[in-house]
Amino acid sequence: MEIVAVLILLVAFAAFIFGVIIEPAYILLFNRPVYVHFYPVKKTIAARDEFVLRQHFVFYQKLSPKRKSYFRHRVAAFINNYTFAGRDELEVTREMKLKIAATAVMLTFGMRKYLPDMFSVIVLYPDIFLSKSGNYHRGEFNPMARAVVFSWKHFEEGLSYDNDNINLGLHEFAHVLHFDSHRRRKIGSSRVIFSDMLDKIWEHIQVADNRDALIQSGYLRSYAYTNQFEFIAVLLEHFFETPQQFSQHFPVLYKYVRAMINYREG
């Protein structure tokens, strides 16, 4: 028993050193986590489920075989971790769960922490829905209710048109990450990096020439300028849907967004 206790203490001490000294130093030097993917036992999905990923997600198609296995693991874990609830007689199917999970995983694939605890349920309506705010919405993240809510019609449209810079799933899950980064800024490598890059983005936008160039280009839809949360959500939609245009015209902003989610292709 004494040996076990000593081993537990050593592991705890090593974890403490890693979390407090090693990884913060690594992030400071390289602006990314020491590691992202480590799964002693990887979850899997059925072949018909994997077909849905290949059919609807170019991001998944471009991954290497090893990283595809990581993606499938995260999709399976996401589906198991959250409750899915249909409203107005909408039946939530396996394919719907896969598409929602894959959208969230795509956004967080460069982060070690990919299952945010800011929400516990994903609510789906057939079409636009009446929010508790009294307004009709296509989607929302409600941190008080711990819920992400989608109009399934508009979620599907976001997947169907992958170069119009409108993707409801990415938009709402971006809100989750943004809220999460403010809630526990100093805990977790992904939160720290996300928060640091947010600061860089705001500093960049505060420069009048940068801000004016972005606004006058018309690249972002006007809704992006509603507030900071909508700005970041729209930026992430553009990052995934028209990356070449984004990087060509706004390379510094693109670099910050890429670092914010530790994005890596292939």
C-alpha cells in the first residue's frame, strides 16, 4: 500500500509540474499545447457513421488516416457526452448527432479539451424557434440553461453551402468556446491560447487602418459587428468556409484565428 501511495504522489507531482511549469513555458515559446491527441483506448464508430463524415465534411476527408481515427474517437465521445433533445415533434436521428458532433470536433480538433462543460444538452427544432428572450432565433447558446439550440433546417443549410461563410453549427459552438475562455481563463492550455489570441485580435482591430480595411472590404457580414462574441463567431465561420480568401486579404487576422484554435491541416 505504501508503494501505491508513493506512486500516486509521484504521478500527482509530475502532473503538477507539467501543468504549472512545463506546459506554460512551452505555450509561451511555441503558442500551442505540448500535445493534443492522446487516447489510450480510442472509441470507434460504425462504417455507415464514417460514411456520413466522408460525405459531409471536407475537413475530415483531408485528414491523414491516423488523424481520421482521432476525429472518429472525438465524434463518438461527443455523442456519448451530451444529451440530444428534439422539439416540436422533431426526431433526432443518428445522422443528425453525427453532423452536430463532427462540426464541434472540427472546430476544437486542435484543442486537447474538446468536450466543453459549458453545456450539457443540444436542443433541436425543425425551423426557427421562439427563444426565452422573446425573439425568434435560428440558433443560440444559453449558458444559464447549459444548452446549445439549433434550427435543424438552418444547421443543415450551413453544411450544404460550405463557401457562403454562414455555418450555424460553427457559429454557436464558437460562442461556447468564447464564453468558456472567459470563465476559466487561467486553467487549461486551450483556454489560455484562445484567450491570448483574442487579445491579439482585439489589439489588431483597434488599429484604425486594420479596422477600416476590414469593414470597407465587406468580407464579414454586418452581423459580425454586433458585439465581440458575434465578431469571433463570424470570423471562425469565415476561417473554415473561405480560408484562402481570408488568408490572402487579412493574413495577420487569419494567423491569430489559426493560432486561437491551434488549427492544423492534414
